[in-house]
Amino acid sequence: MAHVRYKQEEELEFWNQFRKGDENAFSNLYQSYVHILYQYCSQFTLDKPLIKDCIHDLFVELWRNKSTIGDTTSVRFYLMASIKRKLVRHINAFQKNTSNEDIPVEYWQINTPSHESEVISDEEYDTTSQYLSTALERLPKRQREAIYLKFYMNMSNHEIAELMKINIQSVYNLVFGALTNMKRHMSLDKITM
């Protein structure tokens, strides 16, 4: 299934139509965001069935509650904030009922896939991509999330601050710290490889 992207004005129109019960508008929102939400959740866990369940549950709840859902100025922000809350609740509930030794490794790892590396087979790009991926994996969780939102999702610093529930200066600090750490890790990797 192809990944579909609409302009923000179109998404807001779909949002308003979906809230009135329009199934086609709801389907358009789903098609536009299922892949984005999956990629975003993959930043927090490698548990694919959990991610799929959370996305499914989110859209079921949206449809069920369509008449009571409010207006929004950003469909992307609304859906990403909603899926993050849902995923974190599931992971926290799982952790509460499980000792740390029993928690599968996929709950602690972060996956940062690179779409470009699948398309471009150039050796130099693959090497750079490997350095970048390694540097991303070494970042602390909050820095990794800020980098993902900033550069993969093209979110503004204000949107990132609101989504991560931090102030704008903290966003700047996280992004700057992440870029500094990545540069250091990439330089060290090139020296050791």
C-alpha cells in the first residue's frame, strides 16, 4: 500500500469530515498516517505487534469517539501525541507487571531505519549511513527522539517542545547536544574503522 501525503489544509478538511462520520475522510487520514505513526513508534520499541496494536486501537478509538473529538490545528501533532501516550501506557503497564529480567530486549532498543539506504546503493553513502545510524543508536533516548522529530518528521521546535512536554530551550539543548554527540561518535567511528 502506497504511503499517501496530503497538504495540511486537506488533512484538516478530512479531519472535520471524519468527525461528521465520513468514512472516506477517515480512510484518507489512516492511509496518510499509518506509516508515519509506525515509524515514530519504532523510535521507542522494536515490538512490531505492539506498535501495530496501538495504531489499530488509536484509529478504532478515533472512529468510535468521532462525534466528541475536538477540532485541531495540526492532524499530525494530534495523532503523534495520541500514539505516543498510548504506546507509553502499554509499555509502562507491561513493565509494571514484569520484572526487568523478563522484559524482552525490544522494549529497550531504538530502531532508526534509513529509507535512503534502501534506495541508494552507493558505497560511500552506505558507509556514511552506517556511521550515522551508529551515532543515532548511541544517543540518549530524549536526544534521539528530538532528532527524529526535528529531521525525520520536520516538526518545528515549538511542536517538539509541546510533544515532548519540555520548554523550547530544552529542545534547542537536546538537538544541539545530539548533533554534538553524533559528530563526536561519527569521528571516532571513522578513526577506529
